[in-house]
Amino acid sequence: MEQAKKIWDTFIDFLVTYDSHRVSQLLDKLKFEEVLRNPYVWLIGLSTLGYLAVRKRFKSLLLIFSLIAFLYLLQITFPQSAQTVPLDKLLRFIGGCVVLGVLNLYFLFVRQD
């Protein structure tokens, strides 16, 4: 029981520390060009994707690509500083989240392979 309480407290601290403003700052500092040039990312990423493809874990691959698409969506919609989000970007973000959510729900729960 103590371990569950410790995990819950850690989760709450994470949510308090990383609000949307802090997450947008972290995403702004993250340079995807530098990440893609890192050989460790390619080594770990390609080996993981290859393993999942060989083991036919397509649902796991879908979740990984959905997470990457969500991070890209966050980066292109949220402003770099503490400005307000324009309506067109907010609608683009909501639409993208709905598409990703429906796609994941369909492949994870409706479609049985």
C-alpha cells in the first residue's frame, strides 16, 4: 500500500511540475533535427521498430507512431511563449487529437486481428 501511495504522489508531482506551459517550453527547446542526427536514437529506434514488426506487434507500433504524431501536433499548435493559442490552431489540435483517438480506439478495440 505504501508503494502505491508513493507512485501516486510521484504522479501528482509530475502533473504539478509539468503543466501545459512547461510542456510547451520543453517541446520548443527540443530540436528534432538534432534528435534525428543522434546515432543512438537510430540504433535504439530502428531495433525496437524492427523487433515489433517481426513479432507482429502492430498495435504497439500504432501507439508509438500515434505518440510521435501527438508530439508533432503539440509542437506545431502551441505557441513558444505564454501567449494565447489562436482559434485555428486550437481547432487543428482538437481535430488531430480526435483523429488520433478514433484511429487508436478502432485498431485497439473494434478491429480484432
